Amino acid sequence: MAESDRDPAAVLTETSLEPLPRPHGLSPVLTVTVKLLITLAGLAVFILALELLKKGAAGIAPLFQSLHVDGVWDSLGMGWLMAYVVLSGSPVAAISLTLFSGQVISDIQAFAMITGSRLGASFIVLFIGFLYYLRGHQRVASISIGILSLLVTATVYLPAMALGYASLTYGWLNRVQFGRPGALNSVIDIVYDPIVNWLTVHLPRWGLFILGILTLLTAFQIFDKALPEVNPDSTGFQRIADLVYRPQVMLLLGLAVTSITLSVSVSLSILVPLSARGYIRRENLIPYIMGCNISTFIDTLFAALLLNTPRAFTIVLTEMLSVAVLSLLILLLMYRPYQAAIERLLEWTLRDRRTLALFILLMTLVPLGLLLS
């Protein structure tokens, strides 16, 4: 499932230089059937995780109070650091929505935490690039994609955060609210309520929340098995070089790939071997990264629907539209100056090991400073 982000081990496997293994002895129909069953199993676990998190959210309210997480910037830092801990952004985004649904944080705080989760998730690509470098590839080619994704994400998401804040404050999208379908409510009442109620009796609320986090990570691992395999060695991906000089096409490509994989970590990590082999130049990837950063919210929208908290859907939609608006404004009005500025920052970061180490250190200390501010 997204951004979400999927298990780093799976990402590293999919971005390996070796062709992806294909199942033997299974007909196409049987393969689709198996993947469908896995998807349904993942969905069942995903719903259980959300119900556990929502029920146990009150148990971690004292933690938020002790850390003084009661504003925009500390919520941003909390989401950012949580994404570092689990090496994934989508679980943190879903957790943010359950905390809002459980009335532990406000809508603005949930919005800020989701933004932080996306910033933290971009670090995964840098981590994968570093591992790729350890395998013997040129440092600039293998690490620059991770830094580029961080720079693009930060320079788009932070201004978009201001736009989204204004939207939530003034209620620009208040009429766009959706809850859980009635039929699903009946299923949850019959199947999940007895399980959650039994666990509530035997576990403290904070224990219920931790169990919900573990269940959520398990759900994403199950979804991992059912998602399409994306092989950067395939002919289709090698033809990307024919499209890289068209920013609008690259934006749509980023939207499409992340929509298929439901994982921004996978869709961005695909760029690491492609760039290292010279199929595409990193300066042509900015629109692709923008597209990935827009469609990465699809699974979070789905989580908002399952929580049956209509305002949660509005929060995620506000985040998604804010990022899309800022990305399109940059692409249509100021793409060349923006590209040049990002390139200068990238070259400065990669100038030597000292500046690279400083950049990584800043990416670690900034969210901590936000949380403690």
C-alpha cells in the first residue's frame, strides 16, 4: 500500500540490478487471483490496524502533552521523526489521521504531521542511494537522487503547507467530506468491534496503540506482496530517456508510477539505478518527483475514508491539492529558475564529503529541533 511507502527491504529488492524473479508454474489468471486474495487480506489487516489505532489514540495523549506537541511546527517535527523511525511515510500519515479521529490532535496538527511524514519519507531514497553507492557505483550518481528528492519535496511541501493551513483555517474545502460506506460500517460492527473490544479489556490504551502500529506495518507488508513489480531494467523504463525533456510528461509519469505502485519510495528509488547507468540526467527528474509527491496521498485518502471521520478526508484532500497547485505553479510559471536553484543546491551538497555530511546532519537535527521548539 503508500509513501505509501513500502518496506525498505522490498524497495531495495525491486531496485536491484538483477532482473526481478517471475513466478513459475502459475497461469496469469491464477496469479491475478492470488494477488487479489493477498490484497483482500491486506485490506482486512489494514482496517483492523486503523480501528486499533483509533481506539488506543487516547493512550498516547500524555506523550504528546509531555513533549508539548500542540502546534504546527512541533507536529511537523513529530511526523518527520516518526517517518525516520519506521523508514516509511504512509504509516505515519495514517497514524496522524487516527490521532485526529481520536481527538488527540487537531486538524491543523494532523495536516502538519502528514507533511512531516512526507519529508521524512524522502530520506529513504537518500538511504537507498547510499546503499547503492556501497555496492560500488559512483557516489554522485547514486546519492544525488536521494538529495534531489529531499530538496524538491521540501521546497514544494513547505510552501504548500502554508496554502493548506489557510484552506483548513478558512474552510475552503469544508464541503468536500466523505465518510465510510454504510455497508462497510456493518462489516466493522460485526467483525472488528468484538476483536477490538476484547483487546481493549486486556490491554491498556497505549498498548492498544502500539499493537495498532505493528498491525499497520504488517498490513503494508502484505500489500507489498500484491502490488505490481516495477523493474528498472525493463525496456519501458529505459525509454524514459526519450521523455525527459518534457517536464509535463515527466510530471504525469511520476503521477502514474506512484499511482500503480502506491509507494513513493519505490517510484523514486527506481531513479537510482536509471541515473547511475546514465539513462536519465538528474536535472530532468524534478517534474517526475513532483508527480510522485502528489499521487502518494492516494492510500492516505483511502485510510481517511475507512476511519469514518469526514473531516479526515478533507485534511488529506487539502494536502494533496496544495502540493498539486504549488507543483503546477512552479512547472508552468518558474520552472527554469527553480530548476537552476535546485541544481545549485544539489551541487553544493555534493561538493565534498563535509558538505554531504552536513546536509545529512541537518536532515536529522531539523525535525528534532522542530519537535523540541
